[in-house]
Amino acid sequence: MLGTLFFLLAALVVIGGVLMRGRVRRVVDSRDPMTDDPVLREILSQQDGEPDPAPPLDEDEIREAEDQFWEEEWDRPEDWRG
């Protein structure tokens, strides 16, 4: 009796694993949407897919910040042995 119960539970686990694997494969292959939210789908359909361009870097400001960093004086480390 106990062996039959374990066999049925094992079969249930195997069937569930096969079904979940198929669902994950469909999501990865983009055949199933990852979400069913219609508002999210509408927002995604309105996007052009291009991120906003980043502003150009100010190289002078970067150089000044780097120079300021290296001009700082550092405290000597404490003796780690106590």
C-alpha cells in the first residue's frame, strides 16, 4: 500500500515537472507572455525600444574630482594585531 502511494506521488511530481518545463520553455522562447497584465502590454507596445540617451560626460569635471581624490591625505592604518 505504501509503495503504491509513493509511486503515485512520484508520478505526480514527474508530470508536474514536465508541465512546468514546457511552460518555462514557452516563456523563454517568447511564445507565452511573462505577464498577463494588459496595461503592461500596452505600455510596452508604445515604447520605441531605445533608451534615453545619456548626457555626455564632462571630462574636466572628472579630472578635477580625480585630482581632488588623489590630493587627499590618508590616515595610516591601525595595527591589526591589537
